Amino acid sequence: MTKLILNAVRIRPAEGRHLLVGVQPYDRETLAGLRRERAGQYFFRRGGVDGNSILSVPLDADLGNIGNQVDEVDLSKAHWLVAPLALDALLRTFVRLGRPVIRAAHPLRVLSQRPANLLPTDAGLPEWLQRRIVLDFETRTLWATGSKPQTVILCSVRTRNIIDADSRALLEHDIPLIGRYVARKHLEDDPRTIDSFKLAGRVARVDGDRLILEDTGDGPQWIALQDAFLEPRKENVNWCIEHLLKGRADRAIEQADDAAAHHLSGPQRLELIRRTFDYLRGLDLELAPGLALEIGQMISQAANTWRQRTEAIQKPLLVFDPDGTRTDRWNERGLDQHGPYDRRSFTPKQLRIAVVCQAHYEGQVDAFLAKFLEGLPEVQTGKGEWVRAPYAKGFVRRYMLESAKITLFAARGQRANDYAAACREAIAAATNGAFEWSLAIVQIDQEFKELPDELNPYYATKAIFLKHRVPVQEITVETMNFANQQLVFALNNMSVATYAKIGGIPWLLKSQPRGAHELVIGIGSQDLTSDRLGQRKRIVGLTTVFSSDGNYLLDDMTAAVDYDSYASALLESLKRSITQVRNADGWRSSDDVRLIFHVFKEMADGEAEAVSKVVQQLGLTQVKFAFLHIVDHHPFAIFDEASKGTRSRDGMKGVLAPERGLSAQVSDRETLLFFTGGRDLKQARDGHPMPTLLRLHRQSTFQDMTYLTRQAFDFSCHSWRMFTPAPLPITIHYSELMARLLSGLRNVPGWDPDTMLGPVSRTRWFL
């Protein structure tokens, strides 16, 4: 039984429902000027029919209305006005109390007074270097079936880094700046907020009293020392600590991280939010003169104020044969009992595997591969009724294959060139022997990840083998040295990813009978611009296409284009993908078709219309669309007071955290969904898991949010990269994995991006 709490309180006018509002024609510059000149005297907002008016509310009883006319607004029916007025009431109150306001709206952001600086007070660090807790306040209107809409204020908790010393002071403390980005102070439109920072560029060198910059966009090529501030990112805070404290820095950084983890844990987050709302309830808050703001109790099941429809979505049923008779909700158990979905059709059964490793690791690699292929039946985990042997069968028997033919190619050293030479030797062996490698297994060192991409042996081997359509699975020396009790879990994940890379289908989702063809399409992108302020930005669009049962059909990529051409290139990519699936499956133009898009960037109305037109051009007449935005940044948090947490090595993890699969309706087009629950956290210091917001675009013609939410959750349980669930639906997660690898490959000397436009892009090469 759950006891859910939302980080929100209901707000409403305490008395008097009507308000006189001044109205004048909208102009962007006029609105900005009014806000600058009359801040704290009047509240201004764009509104009216089609947003063509500036609305104003006097905040002092002695002030009159501004505008060409005055309208009387019934606030009981004007949620759109109550919400921003309430946020402005909080802003005015914090300013009156002398609290530092970082942002005036969207969200309203203030520094928390307690706790103060999270950096250790006894470390001797200067006052200008801080890590602080900040409170974000946002308003929303919650809509629940059968209930009146609720206007709420949400309070969320995060950390903020502060480096409030100019470059001259940093240099006096011997803190190097070359290669790091600096910013200049930027005056906000609202004078009640503290100055923000605008990125100026990357420091190339120090020239007397100024910094010479590169990657400045359209800004100046230099900045005076007293005007330049080191960008307040966490790595820069740590950079300052390392140079200020020298040998004592690691301990101070660890203490700060521990303090942040403590205050971001479920119990501490909830306590701070509760304390904040209790404090606000004790203040005299007014929406307007004489119109008090009433703040209710936190929305919770215990207080009977929870109106949101909730569902604990069950793990999906997985299918391990084309007939649909072999099923299980646990992927690992299903594989060991039934074998993979395509065990009868998969070919070749005998794999040819090229192994590339450093010469002095040949014996260790050989021993590791024996464990990987044959299994570790004697290694058991768990206690009592939960005792099991996770990797008893090994790769060959679990996936019903024959013994593999392995050929080892030794790299003479640790350099990328050494690995590349071994790879070319492997390719030559296949060419001379008139066969193709089924798989390449490459031994790397963990420290390779710290190397520049162009010097990283992993990317060098990946680039060569991908050109010859050979999937690559890496293994690290560190993993090979795991104790068997730990190694079995690594081998488990490696096995499922490897089988998928070589073209196998481990399992599919149990699909329900339906009359429509359904595709689930993930849209992602890869930014090719290394400079953050560069003028010529280029981008690659990524599309992943799945059938409704989770079968990976294909992916497609656009060529590298500038941002202005991105939309049209992506539409062409979608057209290619849909056409290919349509031709392969023999769709008729009159068939019912459902296209569900998972996107990480909110689609504009014009983009949704463009997709619709592209599909119409294909001659499909009975098509329904759903554009589902996977929103990562939002103000919502949910706590479960019934969740006591799970013991981990560093304490209790997931205290007050809902379980994975919990969904809560926010409106008819928005749902909160937990892709990560309390049990999924690796350690106690991972903090409190946050839900993901699923938002359906208003132009969607398929609008069943319950269906779409369940499907998104099913797709997060369907990753072939590892046995544990993915943190996002694989439609989006796979695109992220592709982008990550493509970012590294593009820096490899001789890499041809067009490689990914060929047949290799139809494989699960990125797993």
C-alpha cells in the first residue's frame, strides 16, 4: 500500500474572487520596459485573446490600473492568472525578507538559508566558493478525472555552484584559467534578482589585465580580468578546491559530495519542502492588495488531498518463441528455461570470433572467454529460496549455439595504432580465408576512457570493424579480474548485448491483437559541434524504429547538416524508415496505421504538421499519430511514506522512493512515470529517484495516455543491452547510445561517417 506525497500545495484566493486588470496592446519591448521600470509596483503578464494584450495588476492599493481598458476577472475561473500572481507574491515576499533571488520566474529560484554552504566549513576555503541548496518554485494546474482543476505551487530542491570571484582574484590564488570557459555578469530584466552570468568564451591565454578568448561566438575576443568569472560548474568548483587546498582537496570534495547526497535524499528533500511550505503558510501573502493567498496542505494520500489517478504498472510479459507460448516476466529466467526467441531461425550457429588483445594479456583473455562461452555453473548467488546460478549455461548453451571458432590477434602495445594493426590483421585473415567474422571481442583498459577520442584504442577498433560490418564487444582488464561472484553479473549483461549485436533476438514483448499496424519511433540527435559558442553548428538526426512488440526493425541517420536544415533532413529520414517498413510488411494504402513517436525535444506545432504531411505523401490514408515528449526536466517530485528503503553497502537506499512502474496522472495529456525506483538505486548516496514526465502533443490524433504510458514503461523493460531495465524507453535510450559512440568515432583519423549510412546501421552495433 502506498502513501504518496506530491511536492505541491493547492493555492487559491482566501476571499474575494474578482480582480480589476488593466489591458493594453501587446508589444515585446513595451512589456520588457514595464517590467524593468515598474518591478514591485505592478504585475505584468502577456495574455488576452491569442496573447495580444499586456495585462497589469497594481500591487499597491494607492496605484491605479494601467492600460486602455480595465477588465474584471473572476479568479475562480482564471487559473491562468492565479498561478503567476501567486509566484509573483512569493517573489515579492522573498525580496522583502532579503533572500537572494536567483531567477524571478520559470522557475522562481531562491537560495535556501538552511542548510548553508555544503563545502566543509573547517577546510579554510574562501567565502566566494560555495555549493548551496536552492529551492525552485513553479505553478501548475492539475487536472484529474471527475475533479475540479487544482492550481498548485510546486517546490523542488537542487544544488547550485557559486564562484563569486573575478579572474584577477583566481589568478592571485594560482588557479589556472587556460582552457576553461569564463562568463561575464548579465543584468536581469527584473532588478529584484541577483545578476546572472552569460558565457563569454574559452580562455586561450592571459595577456596583462585581460583574457584572450577563443570560441566566443559573435562576442569579443577578449575580456578584462575584473569582468570575467569562471563558469560555476561542479568541475570548476572542484578545480578551485584542488588548487586552493592541494593535498587536502580530495577529502573536502568528498565531504561536499556527501553533504549534497544527504540533503538530496528522500527524507531530507521532503523535510525541507515541508518546512518551506509551513514557513510560507505563516506569512502574509497577497495576490493583490486585499486579496490574500491561501496555501493548503501538501497533496498526499494520507491527507486525502490526492486526486491523481495512479497505477503500478506491471512488468511486461516477454515472449521467447514466435508462437507466443513460451513466456516469462523475468528475462534472465525466461532465456535459461526457453532459449532465445529466434533459436530455430538464428544463423550461423557456429560463430567465428576475432579476439584482439594486448599480447601480455593473452592467457587472461583466453581464461575469461572460456568462462563467457561455457559458463560458471558452480557460482551461486542469493540465500535460501533465492539461491541461483546466474551464469550456469554460458553464452553457447544459453543461446543454443555451437562451439565458437576463435582466433586471437595480439596488439603489440597500448596505443591506438597497435590495436588498429591487429584489427587489420583480423580483416585480412577473413578476406584471405573467404569468410566473415561473426563478432570481434576487444580487450581494453579502463583507463582508455580518459584518453582523447582520436587516441582511444576502443574507438580505433570500432571504426575499423564497423567499416567491415563486424560487431564489436569490448571487455576490460578490470572486468576480467572480478571475483567470480561478481563476474557472473557482468557476463550476464555481456551475453545478451553480444547476442543482440550479432543479429539475435533474445525475446520480444507480448503484443496484444490489434487491427492497426503500429510502429514506435524514437527520435534523437547528435550534436557535432565541439565548441559551445561556435557559429556553425552541425547536427545528425537519429531515428530508431520498433514494431509494437519491441522488435528492433532498423535505424536511420541524416547526414551532418546545419541546424537550419535539420528539420527537413529528419523528415526525409522518417520517410525512408516508414517506407522501408511499409514495403517489407506489405502495407496497403487503406490499412489502419498507428505511428507513436518518442521524442526528447518538444515538437512545435509546425513540426508535428510536417510529419503528418510526410506520411500523407506516402499514400497512407488511415494513419493516427501520437507525439510523446519524454520530459527529463520538470518540477514534480513524488515521495512514498510507506517505502522504508533497502539496505545497501553505504546505508539505506531508496527511503521514501516509489517503486519502478508507478505512474500518476497530471492532466489528460501528462503523466508522471518512474523508470527508476528505490530498489534500482545502486547506493544510498544516489539520492531520490525522480519521475519522468510524459507529455502528449496537442496535435496527436491517438490520445490514449494510459496505453502510451504503459507502452513507454514496457519499452524501458526491453533493453537488449543488459538484463536490468533501462532508465528510459529503448526508443530514446538506443538513440543516446548511438550518439555517444558516434561522438567518439567522428574524431578517429580516417573515419568515414558514411559508413553508418550503409548496412551496418541496420544492426544493433551500439549495444
